Amino acid sequence: MTTNTLVAQQRSKRPLSARLASTSKIVFLAIAALFTLGPVVWTILTSLQPPTESLGATPSLIPKDLSFESYKAVFQQVDMVLLIVNSALVTLLCAVGQMITAAMAGYVFAKIEFRGRGLLFGLVLATMMVPMQVTIVPVFMLIRGMGLSDTLLALILPAIPTAFGTFLMRQYFLGLPDELGEAAAIDGAGPWRTFFSVYAPLATPGLAIVGILAFNYHWNEFFRPLIMLISEKNYTLPLGLVTLQGNKGTGSVATILAGVVISMIPALFVFIFGQRTLREGLTAGSHR
Amino acid sequence: MTTVTKTPQATEPASASRDTAARTRRSERRLALVFLIPTVGGLALFTFIPIVGSLVLAFFKWDVISSPKFVGLSNFIDIVADGTVRRSFLNTILFVVTTVILQLSVALGLAALVQSKLPGWLRSIFRSVFFFPLILSAASVSIMMSYLFNQQFGLVNWLLGHIGIPAVPWLNSGPGAIVMVILVYVWQNFGFSFLLFLGGLASIPREVYEAAAIDGASGWRQFSRITLPLVSPTILVASVMAIIASLQIFDQPYVLTRGGPGDSTRTAVMVIYESAFQQLQFGRASAIGLVLTVLIMLVTAVQFRLSRRFVFYS
């Protein structure tokens, strides 16, 4: 064997093992991805079967004939329109309310000095330490006392003041230079003008984070609706679907899964159009 | 900020600017007050007062109908003696330990693979995929999983049947239900730790790995000697956040099993819910809630200690 071929052999050996390593890495990641997406794909495929077939004894991966009958069925079995409207109302009002109040409070904590500011902000942050499940009993009493039990307001009002959103918005406003406000003051703008026409418009990316987080959380939430809502006409989508699943006699698997798929659609939109913002917001809490 | 000159010639403009400064200050205070009221007032009403209320209620017996009665520590004595409450706390701890270990190791492994040399488009696809379950509702996910894991018709048992495993009674046996709650919870939540790890790994400089590769360190050696120590601050943060979240586990076991069979998947929050809103024992529910809060605060305190002692900060 000449030295030349030996060198050539050695040279080709490394890339091969490296290629093998990276291929096995990708294969492993692909399998993990299959486990992650598989259940969702199965849900979508099953929801596209007619209501009777999905009760069959042999589970099938690919539906024999695609149909939207299960979607029609779920709208007949529960008042899906009402569930969607209720969920949308709660979600949108919580999100908008949180964006407005968090922007206002975050701005004050970042840009306006007053005595006791640090202490007050510390107290606001401290409320994040106590889990919502612990305060739910007194909150329920409070809501009852206000005459709001079994209304959508029972979900919306307590969710609007947000410590985490305030924290995020304060961070955001701290990142905007003080000189902007000083320049506005020299031009004769008062504190209100300075906020509304200088700082607030610049804070839209921060607001988007607060809004998307709130949207995702409240669209999906289950615990508070379960406690606060009694009559079915006030149910939100997750609560309605769990109730429908509970009365198993009434619905076939495909029908209920059609409802589940519908409940995923808004989250999917957020995922496609606001994924970056959502990721930023979700990890923001860890940099405290 | 306007500066006030003290020379006598400038008296007039100075007092004028002092006037405007005072006016600005007043209007700034008004703005601060108006802007803070919704958040601070709201949090006081819906978080602070309820915390105090919970603290007080824990020492009372109250069923809403009759007036509250002071009972001292008897709620706490009751819950310690109650087998269901004890079981639910043990279950919660079991869920915390298992889900946190699984969640963190899956997330760190996948994050390390995704962050290593990969074509950019593949990296962004995998990043999106692993984060996807996080945005779904726990209720919807649990419904969908309850069908996937159905003993007779479920796809999971059908697939297991093909490799010779007889139908597993996922929802109808204690151990099956426990494993299923853990799997469903981890499936939905590992994406959060994954995101944290992606951030942590991205901050490790590439040169460290290149130097290690030149010295002939293998992939595994690089992971255990470089990645693990350098990512330890993120591991701490991720585990604390995961522990706190899983101490509050409710949606998955509620929808999947309602706590059953028996008490085998009943959790602390589920007992709070049942005590308060099914048995109308609000004092007892508050007492259980307090115990849970203390657990959560302990975790936070331990985090503070650990982060000073063990974690490597570059």
C-alpha cells in the first residue's frame, strides 16, 4: 500500500464518521419531532372522519374518506358558536386590559420618580410568588360579593391587573432613553403628552409580548372558568369541551376531537404569526 | 430638566420656569397616580386581600351558609390526619419529581442537539416543533390524549399490540393513570425548559468547543465537561420554574382521571378545589392552600441558597 492511498483513506474516514454522527443526530431529532407532533396530527386526522367510524375497534392512521361531518356534528351537539364567542370575549378583554394597565404602571415604575417607588414595585412583584390556586377561594368570595358570580366578568376583572406584564413593560420602558422625554419637555409637552405621543408608540413591541402571552394563557385556561362559571351559556371553549367529553354518551370521538381542533386554531395563528414574540415573553420571566 | 439660574437679572424667567417646573411635577404626580391605580389597586383587591383572607380563613370553619367560626389549628390537624389529603400531597411530590427530571433531561438533550451544528432551516423547524405543545390548552391536550391512550380503541395500545405488549389499562389502573398523567404533562411542558436551555446554550462561546475538539474531546465528553457546567445556571432556573409549575398541577389529572382511580392521581390543587367548591369547606381549602404556598416558597428559598453556592457563573 502506498502512503498516498493511506492518506486518502484517512482523509475520507473523518468526514464519513462526522456525516454519520450528524445523520444520526437528525434522525434522533426527527423521531422526537414525530412524538411531539404525532398526537396532534392524529387528532386532526381523526376529526376528519365521519362521527361513526372513529368508534370502530381498529384504530386507523389514515381516514378512509375525509369528511367534515364531525365538525357539523360538534356544532349540533353543543353551542360551539356561543363557546367561541365567550372564549374570544374573555381572551380579548383580558389581553387588551392587561396591555393597557401594564403599559401605564410599567411606565410609571420606569420613568417617574416618587418616594416609595422601589417598595411599591417590590410588592407588585411579590404577588407573583403566590399561586393563583391559593387565592382562588377569597377571590371567588369577592366576586360573589360584587354580584358577578357566573358571569364572564368574573374571569376578566381579576385577570386584568398583571404583575408580570407590569414587570415586562417596566423593563421595556427602562430600555427607552430618558432623553426622549426631556426633549419632549423642552418642546413644551407635558407628562401626559410625553407618554402618549413619545413613549407609548415606541413600546408596541413590549405591548405585543404582554398581549400575546395574555391571549395564549386566557384562551387556554381551564381552572378559573371551572370555578367561576356555573351555567352552560357562560362556558368558555375548554370548559365546554371537557363537559362534552364528560357526557361520553352524546359524542363520538371524532366529534369531540373536531371541537378540540377548533379550539387549537387561534393558538395556531399565534404560533405562526407571533412565535418569536411568544418565545421572548415566555422566557422573559427567567432573567429576573 | 430645566435649570434655575440664581442671578438677580434672571429673576423673572427663573420664577416662570420654576412655576412650569412645579406644574410639570404636579401633573407628573397626577399621571403616576392615575396610571398606577388599575394595577396597584387591582392587585391589592384581587391578590393581596385574598392572600390575607386565605391566611385568616385557614383558622376558621366556614361553609358560606352559616357564619365563620374560629377553630384555631384544627383545619391543619384535620388535613394532616386526612388520608386523601396526605395521598394528594404525596402524589403531587411524585409528579413534581418525575415530571421535572423527565422534562429537564428531554429538554436539555434536545436543546443541545438542536443548538449543535445543524443546517439553519432544520434548526428553526425543530425549535418550532418542540415548542408547539406549549401553546395548546392543557384541557384540549388531555382530551386528545385520553382517546389516544384509550384501553380498547386507542392508537397507543394498538401500536404496543404490534410489538407484543397486551393492552395497557392506562386510565383504569392506578399505576397506568399515574404514568399517563406524567407523560401527558411532560409532553406538553418540556418545550418551556427547552426554550430556556436554547437561550442558555446560545450564550456558550463556540471557541470553547473548538478548543475542546482540537484537544480531541469526544461529543459526550464535550457535553459533560463543557455544556453541563456552563449551562448550570439555566438548569437551576429551569428546574425551579418547572418545580413551581408542577406543584400546581391540576388540568391534566382533572380532565384525564378526575383524580382516580381511587385517589391515585389526586393532587394538592385538586383537593383545594374539591374542599372549597364541592364540599364547601372553605377554611380547610385555605389551609391546604397555605401548605402548598409554603412548599413553593421553600423551593424559591432553596434556589437562592443554591445559586450562591453551587452554580458556576462565568
